[in-house]
Amino acid sequence: MKLLYIVPNIKNAGGVARVLSIKANYFIEHFGYEIHILSQNEQENSPFYDFNSKIIFHNMILEGNVFHFLNSYKKQLNQKIAAIKPDVIVVADNGLKAFILTLIVKTKVPIVLEIHSSKFIEEQSLKPNIFSKLKYRFKDFGARKYTKVVVLSPENLKHWHINNAVIIQNPTWIKTENTASLKNKRVIAVARNSYEKGLDRMLLIWEKVTQKHPEWTLDIYTDEVDSLNNIVIDLGLTSTINIFSFVKSIEEKYLESSILIMTSRFEAFPMVLIEAMSLGLPSVSYDCPSGPRSIITDNENGFLIPDGNLELFTEKLSFLIENEELRIKFGAASKEKMKEYQLDPVMKQWKTLLENF
């Protein structure tokens, strides 16, 4: 089986790159697949995550205005597909161009769309209008053109008006039996500093929490350390918030923490939750569309907060800070929940899908 992944970026520290590294390595090491990964404008970068040395990376240089960009995208896509001659193509792209891909490529090869974000993801705050409605309908139209669409949860599927979908959840990559002690006065967050991930909302919550619990710290691992640090300084929170760059050894950081918090505006199936809960961390998250509710069971392994309710988020996080016994209870339930996301069964689902077109 020769498999071609088409992605915007694969060499960064994002969740999609993490998942694809796990799956691509598994395809080679367990199924003997030949894996090609085609990304954009990443020629000189080294991957953040570990990829099997047999994986063949390809790169497209895309520049210019939207018309030049799309024309170049179409031309290079077809050239790469013709040269690689894959048996199946998997597209893991959250952008609008993913929803025109099947209209511009010239191939009879099965093409799978792997959706890693909310259908309603936006890069900035927008008011609902006719254009946003048309955009969501366009996404449905584009998704229907794929041979198959892989969504990550039943909740995620509810937002798509398509009949060619299959649910395959993301796997946990953590195999360790280690469990966080949950005794350290440390809350952790891992997210890009983007509108989607909502770190601006997190800082406002912590501003209130730290007034009551100044002995606790919030450690944020992100991609834009300097810009986020400047906001922390302006808010006068430098004594209780630490900003770090993404690290490969994130497992160690989870183990040193007692609570994970997530304030995303959009998610599909957040790997951060999977990672943290695999190590026994309880979580507090906004119930954004549509990922956290697929993983967190409210008041069982964490707290789900109605999206945007800052006061309730502050209250529940403070309650968890004050109750070590509850943290331990939620943490044990989190680790138990993660048995549902073991790697081998998930990858068998992928093998069945890819080898039965």
C-alpha cells in the first residue's frame, strides 16, 4: 500500500502533526506501507516530532495572491500525485482549499478527507451572516466529493450534512503506566496562541483564580512565547503564569501538573486532552464545538463549562484546586477513559478503511 498524505504543515508542533507522526510511523512499522507526506512551504524545516526514516517528504512552494496561489496549488498537486502514484490519498487540511481539492486533482485514486477541526473554526471573531452560512454549506458540498470523510467523534459528525463519513477517533500515543501525583500546585495548558485556541480567555480566568489561590501557578506551553508574555506582563500576572515554548517531552510536564485547562473556541478532538488524561490529569474545559464533550464526562473525569461562561469556569477550577481528593478521583477516571483510545484498535480501523476501496 502506497499512501500519500496531503497537509498544509507537518513539521510544526501542532496536534495534527503529532497524530500524523504516530499513524504514519505505525503504518510503516506494523503494516509495511510506503508513506509519502506532501506539505507546503516547509522545505528547510526539520520535523518537531519523530518520523520514521522511511517516510518520504515532499514540499510545495505556494506564494502570491489567491489566484496565483490556487493555480500553483492545482498544478503542483497534480504533478506530485502523478509522480508518486499513490494507492490512496489522505487529506488532512482544515482550510477551505481542502474542500476544492477533489475538483482540481486529476486522479481516479480514492481520496479520504481527515477532519481534525470543528466545521465552524474561524481565525477571528465573526458575526453569523449569509457569508458564513454559505461557507459552511460549501464545506458540506466539498466533503461530499471525497471517497470517504473521517471524523473523530459522533459529536463532530453531527455538524456535517454528509453521508460518506466514518468515525475513527484519534489514538493516545502515551503507553507509560506513570500517573501524575496531582499534589503539585500547578495547572497546565498546551495550545497555540491563536483565536481558535482562546488563550486570551484563559488569562482572564486565571486573573480571577490567582486572587484566591496565589500559591498556584499556570504553565502555558505555546508557539508565541514573547507576544503572550507581553500580555501577561500587562495583566500583572508574571508571578503566577509561566510561558514556555512547546517541548517534545510534554509527558514530563503533564506528570508535574495537577490540572489541565482548555479554553478553545473550536475543537474537533483535542489531542491535549487525550495526552493529559492518559497520565491521570483531571481537566476543566469550555464545552466548545465539538471536541471536549466527546472526551470529558462532566463531573466524572473533569468539568465541562458552557462556552464562554468565565465565572463558572473560574468557580469550577477553584473548586478543583481546593479539593485534592476530587482531583485524584477525576484523574483515575480520566486514565480509565483513555483505555478507549488505544493505538492498535484505532490503527486496525484505518487499515480496514484504506484496504477496502
